Amino acid sequence: MAQSGTLHDAFIMELRDAYDAEKQLIKALPKMAKAATAEGLRDALERHLEETREHVTRLEQVFGTLDEKVKGKHCDGIAGIIEEGQNALAEDLDDAALDACIIAAGQRAEHYEMAAYGTLVAWARAMGHDEAADLLQETLDEEKAADETLTAIAEGGVNDEAAQMAHPDEEENGDDDTAASPRASGGLQAAAKSGGKSARKTAARR
């Protein structure tokens, strides 16, 4: 009977999955940033692109601490999230709705990565891989911060503007309750503390 794999084997598998996910996002984020019409959203995506490149470097350091070969394993989960986001970009949406969809796609990716890195940190701690755990925690903290930034942008203007575009008659009638900004389920765009009104640029749509 073949010997069963251990938690260490599962840990390496998940590291490789995360490595591939970050590589996929490095390709996807510039397209999202280019399509964004809100200046604050575009800037946030460009900043996170630089962070994502650092995440790749950090994962390579984690592999090194474990004397493991740097290698990716195709991440089907992030591939599906990216495909959904690209489908939204292909739709003929007004600028505010497009930005809202870009934020939704970005937060799906962030929540996927937060779950992945949270697991990796816990497993690394349990196995005594403290150096690896510290590196992975840095990335987890940055993913959480990126998610909070997207929430702030959504609740700071993008959602309200998209809602007003969707229901202009209700806004004209002064019905503030029906024009309230939508909230994504599961906390994806809930309870933001800050964020600026979106600055529109239609030239960067596609």
C-alpha cells in the first residue's frame, strides 16, 4: 500500500496553488486597472499589482525556507474568478456599473486569497515553520488591506453613482431609501469607513 501524504505535502501543494494564483493575477490586474473609470479605483488596482509582484517574491522565499523547488500548480479557483471578471468587462455597462463590477471581481479574488493564505499561515504555525508563517502573514495582511480599500471605494461613491444611474427616476423623486447603495452579500462591500467620489474617464474603458 502506498504511503499516504502528510500535512506538509498538502502545505506544499497549497503553496504552489497560491504561487500560480498570484502569477495569474499579475496578468489580470492591468486589464482591470485599464478598464476602471474611477481614478481612485484605478490607482488602487495599480498599487495592488505592485503588491502582488511582491507576493510572488515572498512565496519564492517561503519555498526557500523549506528547501522546496519553486513551482506553481494551476489554480482553477482564481482562474474562474478572473474569467467571471473578464466577462463583466465585456458587457456594455455604464461607467459606474462597470467600476462596481470591477470592485466585485477584485473582492472575489481577495477573499479567495485571504482564505488560502489564512490556511497556509495556520498550517505553517502548526508545523513549526515560523519563518514561512511570518512571510505568509505579511501577504495575508496586505490582501485584507486591499479588500478594505475596495470596500471603501465602493461605499465612498461608486455604488451610489451606479444605483443612481440604474434608477434615475427614483433619484429625481427624492426617494433616498430606494436609491441607497447596494451591498454585496457575505460582507464583500459592507461597512466601509472612507473613500472618495469617483472621477470619471470614459477613454480607458477597454
